[in-house]
Amino acid sequence: MSNVKDIGEHIVARVQELVGMPTPWHRALWNVGLCLRLDELLEASECLAQGMLSEQTLERMVSACKRVVGEDLAVTPSERSVICGALKSIPRHRGVDFQCLRDMQRRLSDQYLLRLATTFKDRPAVDLEQAASAIASFLLDASHSEEALHSWFKARRTDVRNGMSLSDLCEAAHHELAATGNRTFLVLVAFGRAPKMADGYPAEWLGKSEVASWLHGNKSSTTGLRIEGGLVLTLQAKDSHAAARQAIALTDGYESRHVIATGHSIAPLKSVWVEGIAEPFSHTSHQRGVRVKVLYRHNQIFQSSQMGSVDAAMELLAHLEGQSPAAAVAGGWAAIEALLGEPNNRSSAAENLAYLVACSLPRSELTALSYTIEKCWKDQAERFKGLDANKDRAQVVISCLINDQARGLPSLSDNAAISRMRALLANPNKRLHQLHSDICDAFLRLYRQRNLVLHGGMTTSVSLASTLRTVSKLAGAGIDRVAHAHYVQGIKPLELVGRAKVSMSLVDGSDPYACISLLER
């Protein structure tokens, strides 16, 4: 990345990766942006006044906001001073500091991408990861769907390659995405059984033949569909994928209420249709990416031994993958706390799981890179032959990086990953602790959402959707390590955490190979 144009191309590629649904956990976006952090702090201040959150929780949020505002590219020094001044203590609901933060949050949100454009114009040589994360998190936090953003930035890569500056890119994103507001969408949700209704159907209800007519008018296929009725929902969303996601969440809610009201399912179809788009949107396309692959690799899916804490946690964790947002945060945190919580300190499970995820990242990233390198660097391909263990493949990649045998790869995202791994191997202690802090912050957000849902019955938090988007893959990666230790090595979860904490504290740049053995003796 020797010039501004190269930096711009790499940043756009990294943004595209950060907003991509198939992105693996070690390359995904783990946290929310400054604007949403301020918004959730204001919400938390009100929840503190109502007894739903504790003073300690707010203190942690204030500390995290201070750290983030000090690094954010869109904040001027004078604005940074104002925000930090209002964060000297917990902002009390409707107090002066609360009002200052609310005003600053609105100022930043309205012009955030334009502010980034100014920064990039004045400082064209910016940090790739910092810039990409700022752009991606702001747009995702504003409820744009991953699919729509991925498509938009994919189209912009050609523009950047042809000379569009990073500043111009941010201005275009502001005018074409951030400033457009919500649009109105009509979305059909359909059911395999007609609901039982005491006083007739709602006005939006369509009968069997009406649903068929609606689908035909939408040029959507009805082949193989068994539908007894449906609802046409009028929704406000940033794009069609976001509207479909709203409809799917509402459908899950309708099904739950009907079951507890009548004892019967209305069998919602696993697809919804947006007016003007013939192809349906599938429920499965909105899975959250929780993966505990050790259950497959070590044949534990149908294990029939007496259920232990790890087995029970797997059932709870499954809610994080496909259930409604409220059930997802409740079940997901319950799984994490059951395995990694400590007596009299429930929130410690966030820090403990973050140790496992941070210590897992180097091997995961280096292993992924090994397969790309094996294909692209012909002179190094022979070194991977016969290597089945991830650790062995990761060692070869480390050797290439520290011996200056690494070259550019076709994918800009892979090149960005190589840069991150070089920095980590050069100073593993610092980098791993930074990773731990970021990951712990994400898990603490999940804990807060769980408390809001269970203690306050609050299912409309400003950061609920972003919490599930950022934390689900991380939770799967961490619990995968717990499951591997349990099923394969016979190691208890907190014993594994202790090992990770010691390894992270002792690792240094003198032995870069140690970075891929942090969870081993």
C-alpha cells in the first residue's frame, strides 16, 4: 500500500469484507461505532434510573466510550473535549451531561460520513483497519443490511480503482446511503395454517386465493407452496433486505404469540416476499453465524451420554443462531455464563470468553491464509503437502512472514489479513490484549442486552440488532474452544481460561510461533 490510491482500494475491499455475511469470525466486525455507543449510553442512563442496569455497568460503558472517542476519525479535538468532559462521571438521565451527549450524538450522526470525508482529505494516509471499521460500523449501526452495503461497496471498487478518492467515496456513501432515510416496503409473510381468531382477521390479512393473486402479481412463483393465508406488512427500512429481516422477526413473534394463545402453530413459511422483487427472502439467509464445529469434527451431534454443563450450554447457544432477538440474547448469554461465569460475578464470563477468542484468532487467521498461500505462492506450495493439522499449516505461514518470503496475494482482503498478522507477530502481547479488550466489550454488550430483556422486559433497545450482528460469530468461536477442550482433552472451561490468560500475559515477540499455541500446555 505505497500510495493513496492503493490505500483507498484496500479500505473499500476491507469494508466490503466487514459488511459481508459469509465473512469468517476472525475477519468480521466485532463492535459498534461511536454514534451508536453514545446512543446506547443515553439509553442505559435511563435504564439505570429505572433500576434495570447497575452503576458498575454504566461505569464500564463510560470508560469504553472515552477510549473510542479518543480514536474516532470523525471527531474534532474540540468535540472530543466536550464529549470527554460530559463523561467525567456517569451521565444522569436528563441531566446536563446527558443533554450534552445527546446533542453531540445527533451532530455526529447527521454528518458522520462527511466528517470522515474531511478527515481523509486532510489525512489521506490513514490506518486501513481504523478507516474501514469506522465506515462499516456506522452504516450497519444505521440499519442498512449487510447485503445492500456489500453490493454498494462492490460497485464502488471500480470507481476507486479509476481514481475516486476515499474522501469522495465517503461523500457518495453519505448522499446515496446515510442521508436517504427509510423507505416504505410492502412485505408478504405467509402461513401454512390459518390462525385462530376470536374477533376476525386483521385488515392486512389475505386469504389463500388472495395470497396466490398477490404472488402472481409480484411475478413470484407459487410452485410447491402450501399457504392458507398471510399478512401484507407495511414496513419502514433502509433497503429490501432490511425490510425482509424486519418481517421475519415479526413473523417469529406472531408464531410465538399464537402458540401461547391457542396451543397451535400457524406454521409460518420459511420465506417472505417484498413487493417488486420476485425472488423470496429466506429465513436461513439471516442466520447469525454461530458455529461450534467441534461437534461435527468429533462426532458429538448425536452423543447420548448424560447431559453435562457443556452439552446443556450447546442447547442454550443454539438460540443465539436462529431465535428471535430477545430469545437469542437470553439463551446466548445463559450458555456463556453457565460455562464461564464465576461465583458472585456473572459479567466475568464476558472477560473469560474473550480470552479464549483472542487466543484462538492467530491460528484461525493463519490457517485460513495457508490455503490461499498454497494456491498462489507456487514456490511455497510444497511446504504444505502432507500437513493436515492447522497448527502445522499456521507455522509455515509464520515462517514465510518472518523470513520475508511473503508476497502480495490476489485478494486485497487477504493482504490486509497478512498486514494484521505481521503486526501481531511483531508485538503479540500488545496486540492480543487489544483484541481481548475489543472482544470483551462485545460480550459485555450482550450481557447488558440480556439484563434489559430479562430484568426490564425491554426488546427494543437501540443496540439489540447490532449486538446480535457483532457478537454471534465470536460466541460460536469461543464456545467451540470450550467444547474442544471438554470433548477432546477433558479440560474444564475455567481451566482453559486460566491457561489462555497466562499465555497471553507471557507471550512476546521473541517467539512468534507461540502465538498459535496459546491454548495448549
